Amino acid sequence: MKQSPIFARTHDLVLWLLQRSESFPRSQRFVLTKRLQDAALDFQETLVEAALGQEQDLLGCLRQADVELGKLRFYLRLCHDLHLISTDQYGHTARMVNEVGRLLAGVGREGGYIAAPAHAIPPDARPENVAAMIETLQDQ
């Protein structure tokens, strides 16, 4: 089964940020670098919680993910303003964040379902519903 696009894009974003922030100056290591990395990882963790949680928790998790994404945008802008990332890198990252934001908004608008790689299928799920879910995810 393929991974949901929001997980794949978020993974790419977090990986890029972690790799890039390793070269930030020592003076920012425990300030902006840590905040940026924490915001990115918190966003990804919130998506996992949304995917693995109960349906009634989905909206709250999506709202929290949106908050984390807003923090990430703020920290990225600070990184650019402090010349920790170039304008090209900022543009690249902003496009990645915007794409993840669009995917997140789509889940929230449609009352959608986030399929995580390790998402469990309830034991009482009817086989035809599981087959329909797999078919839908393969079309993503």
C-alpha cells in the first residue's frame, strides 16, 4: 500500500530541514535551530497521531498540525532573515511547506482520512470496506 501524499511530502520536508539545519552556526544551535527542528518534528508527530487516533480526535489533531505548520513557517522566515538559509533555499522550503499545507487543508475540508504506513485496520472491519480503502489508496 502506498503512503499518503501528506506523509511523503512531510518526510521530504523534515529530512531537508534536519540536514540543512546541521550547518547553522553554533550560536543558533540551542535557539532557532532547536525550535525549527522541534516544529518540524512536532508537525510530523501530530500527523501520525491524527492517522492513528480515533476519528473524533481527527479534527483536533488537524488543528494542532496547522498550528505546528504555522510555527514552522515563522521559524523558516527567521532563518532567512538571519541569513541562515539563502533566498533560493527559503523559496524551496516555502514551496514544500505550502504543498504540505494544501494537503493538510484538503484532509480537513473533506473530513478525510490519513492513512499512515503503520495504520491498523479495525478487527471488525468488513472485508469489502477494507478492499475499497486499499483501492482508494492505490489511486492516490
